[in-house]
Amino acid sequence: MELKLDTGVTYAVALSGGGAKGGYEVGVWRALEEAGIKYDAVSGTSVGALNGAFMTMRDLDTAESVWRNIRYSDVMDVDDENMGKLFDKNVRGIDIGGMFKKAYATVRDGGFDITPLRNMLHKYIDTKRIKSSDVEFFIVTYSISDRRELPIAVKSLPDDDICDMLLASAYFPAFKNEPLTGGRRFTDGGLTDVLPITPLIQHGRRNIIAVRLRDGLGHEKRIRPTDAVKITYIEPKRKLGNTLNFSSEQARFNMELGYYDAKRVLYGLGGDYYYYERTINEQQALDELISIVRAAYPKQPEDLSLRRIHEVCIPRIAHEAGAEGDYCDVLMRWAELEAQRQGIPEFRIMKDTELVELVKAGLNGDSSKTLAKAVRR
């Protein structure tokens, strides 16, 4: 595979807020490290600030361990079993409504106590390593006391204030808000800048990798593209779970997804759900589609005319698969849809031809609705 980013360039990394979705960013980090991508600056908001601290310390192993083993009670003063039931859609026979009422009452009465998160920060964040790091580190929070956004150069803070300001950036609205440094109150930096690219640009960074966590709370500032600033975005195409779903199972999935999504961007891989190298040209894709349609035809394959294949069958396949591009797009979107139906594992990198062959091998009389619709008269 050919790397699309230049390993001769030193990048800056912007990390989005997103609460429990933050394991995704650590998976991205692993892929960057394996690809030999260098960075000398990090900015983060909320959970991005916490992950940014690990990146500044260059301590990937600890970051992975924290997310791989995280529990709800590591972040909030809650019962892990009850919180797990709250977010587990497969659990039956529990009073979900009652649990939501209790959670709502907790928020109404001041929010979840996050003393465990404060303790975890003091356990894992080495302020001296941050201060002596070769990585510049910026975070964003919002000062309720001053009614303004605060972008902060972390190395300018006294050692004793660093963990407090990391916590200030991560003060999710559902958390109990307590005064921090200087008696001031803060709230989640995502309120004004959930993906803090601006601090990096303001400090002269021109090659930026931005990790965006989708479907979360917060405001993302619009960045005007210029010739001088190049931004590479890495973001999920799939759901990362609830912002407060701090289960190790969800975190491990998010880490895996972040790792492979980063690979997709780094190496120009195709796929929405799967990850494949593009090797097929349009003529080969068309030939493959014709072969697949004829193989699925309920009568004699020779009775199926090319005109019907081109004008009826392939357009139906394209419509069912949501394909709007060329024949390569039609073939691979169909292959991804069918691969999901067959339960083919997604976390691996393969060639497009390999994915198509796996799908074809798993086809049976009832497995492909798209083909059935495409060939029926």
C-alpha cells in the first residue's frame, strides 16, 4: 500500500470532543504511529484534551490501556452494572424508564459526580512530562465565570493547574460543575470549539490532521480553506455509541474503528464499512457485474440479454446499493452491502477483488435481495 501523507512533514493533530467516543482517537493515533507520521503539536477539546495529554507525553501504551479497560465508574460516581444495563439494548426485564428518571434526577440536582475522573487524571497525567515534551499542547475550555472561550497553551500553566484545566475542558453539561483553579467555573470546551483547529493555525501550524468525532454535542468552527493550510480529516462513517457510554466493550470497538478508519485515509483505501485497496478498473467491474447477474439468473444465463443487464439489472443493483458513481462504485457498494448481510468481518484490509470473491462464495438462493430484484422479470 502507498502512504498518501508525507512522512517528511511534521504534522499538528486536532482532537475533537465527544466523551466516551474518545477511544476512536487513540485508535487513529496507533495508525499514525505505525505509518511513521510525525507530530509536534496537539490541540484538544474535552476528551480530545485528555487524549491530547497522552499524545503530548507520547504514551500511547497507557492511553490504550486506559481506554481498553475503562468503566463508567472510572469517570463518574455511578454503579457500573446499572449503567451497563442502561446502554445495553439487548438487556430485558429491567426498568429502563425508572433508570432514566434517576439519571435525569441526578442531572437536575447538579449532575454526575466526576471525582473518579479527577482521580484518574492525577493518576495518569505526568505534568512534568508534558512540560518537558517536544510537543506543543493546546486545549479549549469555556469559562462560565468570565463568559468567554479560553484557548490555553498548556505548557504556560503552573504544574498544579494542568489537571484542573484538562478537567475544565471536559466539563460535560451532565457533570456536577464544581469550581476549579482560582474558584472559577468552567464548562465543556465543545460549547464553542469542539474540534480545535484554530489554535494550531494561530500558532503557525500549516499541516494538520483533524480527528472528528461525529454525532456529538458542540459547535465546530468553520475553517476557511487556504493554500497555506492543509487539513486532513479522519472521521467515522459508523456510530461510536452514546457520549456517556463508558463501557470497555464500546471503547474497544471505537479504538478498532479509529485504527482502520485512519488506515483508510492514510493509504487511500476504498469502502464505507470495509477497507480495501482499489485495483479494479471500470471495464473489469462491468465484466464482473455481468458475470454476477448472469450467475443469479433463474433461467438459462444465455436468455438474459446484454441490453437487459445494462438497462435494467445493473441500474436496479445500483439503486438498491445506493451507488451513484461508475461501475466500480456499483460493484463495490453492492459487495459491501452483501458482505454485511453475510457477516463477513470488517476489520481487515484486503483487495477489492478479494472482497468480491468472498461475497460471491457466500451467495446462496436467499442471500442477495439486490440480485433477486435485478434479474426478475
